[in-house]
Amino acid sequence: MRPESPRALAVGILLEVERGGRAQLLLDRALDRLPWPERDKAYATHLVYGALRRLRFLDFLLEPHLKRPHRLPPRVRWILRLGAWEWLWGKADHARVSPWVEEAKRVSPRLAGLVNAVLRRLHLREAPECVRLSLPDWLCLAWRDFFGQVAFAQGFNEPAPLFVTAYRPVEGLRPGPIPDSYLWEGGKTDFSALGLQPQNPASLFAAQLLDPAPGEKVLDLCGGAGLKAFYLAAKGAEVVSYDLNPKRQEAGERTARKLGLRVAYRTQDLTEPLSEKAKKVLLDAPCTGTGTFRSHPELRYRLVAEDPRRMAELQLRLLETAARATEEGGMLIYSVCTLTEEEGEGVAQAFLGRHPEFVPEPTACPFPVLRSGLGVYVAPEGGLDGFYYLRLRKVNFKT
Ligand SMILES: C[S@@+](CC[C@H](N)C(=O)[O-])C[C@H]1O[C@@H](n2cnc3c(N)ncnc32)[C@H](O)[C@@H]1O
């Protein structure tokens, strides 16, 4: 059924997210089908992302006004959270309260009075930092311990600009923070037809670190649909992209064709050894994705405290494969779009402890850095995703 308004759409999507769906996917799919003006689409997006990015804080603000929030019908709960989000955003009462009361009347008329009363009584309360940032306590405390502060996580709660990577010269686009990255300020379009690909600059930089020469062979491990492979191929490298997931690779192959780029795709479980080697190897490993909370706002409520350690075990196994596939004298880049200690420095320390034939090389990072050690953690500022990069050189090591 077609939603009648951006508000109704937002409530419907948030209910699906609560049942396990992914906001970005649900929203993209719904908005693609609706003949709404861009303004309405942008409003629905603002509501969904805003409510999810600040969910813990919104519940905290609503708490004094609700006796048993868990007993409310889920739709009404989301109406209250969305109304609270608009209040926090600074929307005036007259424009904010009655549309949500009307929405409540449609779904649960007997609770419309409650919605009206609660939304008019909201007031700011002093909240603990982890609540204000809408982070789960386990992650917030781990970050505070490891980085000495957690204020950087506010960056995850700001709207996300759309960055694109350009594979050929472009004009008229605002440059992003690194070469070949630009800001896309228009609506959705057929990006590959323009020689562009939506990509966060922090993700692009992992590929730039490899710095391949034209014609040089590159192994793109855990390449997925191939965002990093496209860039490397556009720089003239001979790219072989490996991943476990053939569906992602098929999508990558289609995009590569549209972009006019050549990437060889091979499907393999990379916990098993590879049958080829190269001087340049990139492992963009699967991870908990805590650096992508801005575009995947629901993820923070789904992760559990054991996830980083569990992922680090897999990452180390993948790194073993990548290490064996790196030729002597060659370079191995390990990157993850997450900011946990376990999956960054933890993996680096464990790996280097077992592999004296690899030495870490400094990474001149063009972004704000949260912490550097063996590798570098990128701060999620200015629309950047949080990332960890480790650059390794395989040296001639004889025992
Ligand atoms: C961070 S994503 C890669 C994103 C990709 N490099 C890009 O830039 O578009 C991690 C990838 O690891 C793949 N993966 C997970 N476990 C794997 C395994 N055991 N062997 C090979 N690939 C694996 C997933 O299918 C996923 O595509």
C-alpha cells in the first residue's frame, strides 16, 4: 500500500527496521517507487535517519512522560519518537505537534490525546554522554577507554553528504577531501553513466594507499561489488577481485562494464589459501562496521560486545591468506570500516607478532586522525566514515 505522506512512510519504515530491516535499503527501495517531489523524499529521509541516529536519547527524553513505553503500540511509539526528534531539531510546536497527533488518530485514535500531551511537554534533560550520543554503553565505554574521548561519535549523528568517486575528469562538482572524490549535491541519478560511483572518501583512500602503477597486478581481497577495484582499474592496474559472495560480484561486474573498466572477478572463501600472488594486495576485510553508523544508523543497536573480538578472529585468518599472497618486497594494505580496538590495532599486533617478515609503514593520512599506532584510525568528521588502515611491507626475512 502506498503511504500517504512522508510521516506515514517514515513510521512504516521504522517499524520494519525494528523487525530487522535495514533503513538505507528500505528507504531507497520505497523512495524509488514513489512519484513524490524531492522535498517530500528528503523529509522522509530526515525523519528516518534522525530518529534512528538519536534513538537512545529520544527515548530518554520521552521517559519522564510515559509510564510504560513498552506497552504502547509500536506505531504510536515511533510517532512519539519522531515528534520528539522534530522537537530536538528545533521545529516550531504549531508545525510539529498536530501532524503527529493526526498521524496517531489514524492508527490509534484513543492515544492521540497522549501523543498531543507528551509532545507539548518535552523538555531538555541532562543526559549521560553515551545516552546523548545514542551509543550502546559497551561501545561508548570501550571507545572512551581506547581513544580517551567519545565526542567524535557526534559525527555519526550528523546528516551524511553524498560523496562520489570520479573515474574520469569531471567538471562542475565540488571537490571532496582527497583527489578523485567529489560531493554530489543533486538528486539520485545513473552515476555509472557519468563515470561516477557513490563512495565515501575514507573507503576510497584504502585503495589510494595501494598506489598501483599502470599495468601492475593488484589483488583486491574481500572486494565485494568492487568499489575499490574500480578505482584501481581506473588507475590502470590489472585487478583481480576476490570475494565469497557471487551476487555482489555479479553486481560489480555489471557496474564495471558500465564504467568501461576491466576487473577480473573470482569467487573464493579467503580463509583458504590463494593460488596466485602479487606485489600489491588490498584486504578490505568484513568488520563490525562501527565506522558506518551515519549511513547505517540501526547497526549500533544490533551489535553486541562480543562482535569485535569475533570479527577479529576472522580478520586474522583472512590476513594470513593475504600475507601469503603478497610477494616479497610487496605491499599489503589492511582496511576496515570500523573503529574498534580489536579489529584495528588488536589485529595488527597479533598479526605482526606472528609475521616478522612484515613491517608496518607509516600512513600519511589526509583525514582527521583519532589515534595512530601501527595503523591509523580516521575520525568520522565532515561526512567521513570511520576507518582503520594498516600499511605493511613484506621484507626479506631469514631466521
Ligand atoms: C567490507 S566488505 C568489502 C567491500 C569492498 N571491498 C568494496 O570496497 O566495495 C567485506 C567483504 O568481505 C566478504 N567476505 C566475508 N567473508 C569472506 C570470506 N571468508 N572470504 C571471502 N570474502 C569474504 C563479504 O562478502 C564482503 O563483500
